[in-house]
Amino acid sequence: MLNVISRSIVSTHTRGPRKVVANLLKGLDEIGYPYVVNAALDATDTLWIHDDSAALEAALALPGSPAIIAGPNIFTLPSEIPSSVLAKNVLFIHPAKWVQEFWDRFSTTKINSVVWPVGIDTRTFAPIDSMAKDLVLVYNKQRPQSDVDAVCKALEARGERFAVITYGNYKETEYQELLAEAKAVVWVGRSESQGVGLLESLSMNVPILLWDIKKFGDFVGASQSNFSAEQLAFTPVTAAPYFDERCGIRLITQADLEPTLTTFLSSLSTFGPRSYIEAELSLAKQATAFVELFKINFNKTDSELKSPVLHSTKKWQNGTLYFKCLTRLKDAVRQIIR
């Protein structure tokens, strides 16, 4: 049985890291693999430590050799990983190839890692065919306001009805409601390790005009100071690691915006973004791929992974009532501040 250790899953605040856990659990339910969430670290011999560095160090101090997959939301940079962790047999997961290459480039030690993206919930994010589709949704994630203004100006000139949504300033229900009436999205975003929000748009069969980026540092915000000049200049990088011709059109420079927007809006009926998600990133497909990581890298058998036996009925600290109450109090304060 898999023990899922996550701080994010306790939160009521819907963000990418929480989606990674929630969607994998849905996928495991689909394919029939049992799991527990935030059980004691010694409750099973198979752990996924999603975003909790304290749990990772504690698990590595346990007797025996538990099979541990860590990430993708546990460390941002490889320099954050304690040397005690690097010396152990831990498999780190990255949502996209460019992220793995980023870590390889800026790590001073060889890190055992694989690429694994989470599946997308196509039932929750399904098209609503009964609604009129006459909106162009402009999605802004930490890009210069001048980029967003350029898109809005181009849409105004074409007489398009549009709305702007900004990362961090909306509820998921608002996003779903806008996508339900959208015929297209213009995505003006920063680098994405996977881009679950973008993929949910595709799942609702809404094509995307993706204004992509050239380097990792193509974003605005205080977090720029967390990275070196070399890291900010890193390439190749993208705002959409999972995207092909079924999904829409990609552009890089503002000079290409006007002609590409014209081509995109005139060819919306030719795209099939939902088919891409169903084929490449279904919940069941990616849950199966996750289970395979334990079989391939730790020689775990199907019977071991499906065993219902728990060695302990205790909880890790993330599963305690105190942690849950504290997390939800923080969520409530965050909502008030918004």
C-alpha cells in the first residue's frame, strides 16, 4: 500500500501542488490501487513524499530501506536538498523534461530523477455543450502588464468579447465558469513545470493561443531574487510542457501576435484539445505510470503495492487534527486578505 505524505492535500486552497496529489489519488482509485494519506512514516514500506522535507529526512532515518519517491513540490532548487538526502536511495520526480534538465544543470551532485506528470480530471473539467461559446479568456500569470495589454488591444480591435483572469486572484469555480463560455484562451504566462490550470482548459476542449517564453526568467515578481542570473537565463523552457497541434497555436514574440491571433481565431474548429488530454494525460494513465515507477526503480511487485496491511495505525504530523485546523485557519485568513 502506498503512503502519501503531503501538506498541500490538507489545505482547502486549490493550487497546483494540491491538484498533483488530488488527481493522483483519483487515478489510483480508478485503477484499484490502495493508499493511505499522511499515515505514520513506518506504516508502509512504500512512500510518496510530495512536499514535506521534514518527512523525507525522518523517513530516511527509519530502519530498513523504504521505497521513497519525492516531489515534485518538495524542493524548488537542487541546492536545497540536504546532503543526507542525496546520499540515500530516493527517486525525485519532475513534471516535465525541462525541469529535470534545469536540476541537472544546477546540481553539483547526480540526482536520481524521472519525469512524471500528473493526470487531469476530465470529468470535473468537461465541456458544457449547452452553453454559448463567445468569450475569449485572457489568462495572465506573472507577465508584464504590457503583454496583457497588447492582447486585449488586439482583441478589442477585432470586436471580440473577452475577459482577463489573473493567476492567484480567482477561485476555481470562477475559472470553470469562464471556461464554460469560452471559445478560446489566450495564455500569457511564465514557465510551468506542468501547467495543470492550462491543461484543465484543454480538458474543457477550449483551444489555446499560447504566448510562450524564451527563458526561465521571463516573468515579473519578487521571486526573481530567489534565482541566480544563470538560472534566470536558463533555456529551453516553456509555459506549456504538454501541448501539440491539437491544442492550439504557440507564438513567442509580440511581433507575431497580430497575425497569429488572426490565424488562431479563424481556425478554432480545427483543434481538438480534449482529445489530447484524454490520450496523453488521463487520470488512469498517469496513475498507472506512477505505480510503474515503484516497480521499475524499487522492484516492488503488484501484490506488495496492493497489500492492505498497515504496520502502524498512527498518523504523521500532517494527518493530525492540530495540523488540519492550523492549515484551514491559514486558508481562511488568506481568503479574507484577498
